[in-house]
Amino acid sequence: MHLVGGGWPENGGGAAFRAFVEEAAARAREAGVLGGPRIAVVVVRDGDQLEHSAALVAEAAHAGPIDERVIALAEGETAAPGVLADSDGILVGGGLTPAYLQSLAPLFDEIRERVSEGVPYLGFSAGAMIAPERALVGGWRIGGIPVSPEEAGEELDEVTIVNGIGLLDVTVEVHTAQWGTLSRLVAATAAGLTDGGVAIDESTALIVGASGLSVAGSGNVWRVAPAERGVVVDVLASAD
């Protein structure tokens, strides 16, 4: 799994996407696919689906040619089961996180099955936030008390954690340094809404593989965990 904290690097280069594309390309070669890997690019947006998918494809293409299969959904539109068939990689974009959760719910079983078969998954911003078993989908207050900037609330008031895709067992936060969302994950952990998680900066990918964890891109990945007297926060990994 490749979890990207959102954001577009100033100088491009696609560093946060590179390992994902390389894994998809290796899978395509093993399957005898000619040309670039078949990447399902799933976006849920309010009117700018094609622009967002094009930006995602451009970042991925820095790592080499790809055969993108864009699945562009409007907010409130439900994905059709089976759209991920024959894909060598699954890339889920960013936008309003609750909208992604609603639109992609029919694909959750399919995504888990494809990932279990070795198909790499890249979640960008919202796509990273909905990946865990327990997904933080927005909000900026807990018990009416502000815990993070309102602008990062995803049109929700109270911090909301619900069932996600189920690809990992820790909650994921994104845009961490840029939007000031680390405090939201800290507060949610302290309040017992989640058992902790990871918070990923923009232009940064946390890569979860059989050999452990690694980081690509230009930022940090923070770890938040409950402790005997509150919450522990440290840098899980930094990009080189």
C-alpha cells in the first residue's frame, strides 16, 4: 500500500508515486501485458473530475508510461462493482473524504480482494484516509471543542471515524504539516475514538509492504499512539 498525504510538489518528479508505478509495472510484466501497467484511477469530485485525474496521471507518469483507466464519479454517484477488473494498480484520488467513502463503498470488498492478490493500492489524500479499517473522514471539534482548523473539517463538525476499506489497522491523517491536522489525530486518540495512527505530510508517501515501512517524497510521517498518561507522538519516518 502507498499512502500519500496529498499535495502537488513544486518541481514535480512524482517521487511519492514512483514505487507504486514500479510495482504495478512489475505485475503487468508478470501477466504478459504489453505497454504500461493498467492503472485504475478513481476520482470522486464536484465537477473537476477530469482535471484531478489528469494531475494524478501526470504525477504517476513521471515513473514511466502507464495505461490509465479513469473512473470519474460525481459526488453522490455510486461506483459500479467490477470496474477494477484487470487492473495492475489502483489509484484513488483526493477530494471530499465523506464523498469518497459513500461512492466507493460498493468497491471495498473488491479493493481488498485485489490488494490481497498483490495489486498495489495508492491512496492520495482522501484515498489514503479511507484505506484503514477505521477511517477518519473529517470534523474539527470533539465534544464541541476545536481540535484542528475548521478548514480541514471536510464539511463535518464533530471528528468522525467510521469503517473504511480495511486495508490497514491504524487510522490515517493527511496534509499534516500543511493543514495542521496532526492535532486532530492526537485529540481523537486521546478521546479514545481511535487507537492511534499515522499522519502524512503532503508530497510524501508511506509505503506499507511485506518488508516493513518506508517513506518516499519530501516530508515526514508522524506516529500517534495511546500511552499510560496520554498520547505519544513521534516521527515514524522521514523522507530522504
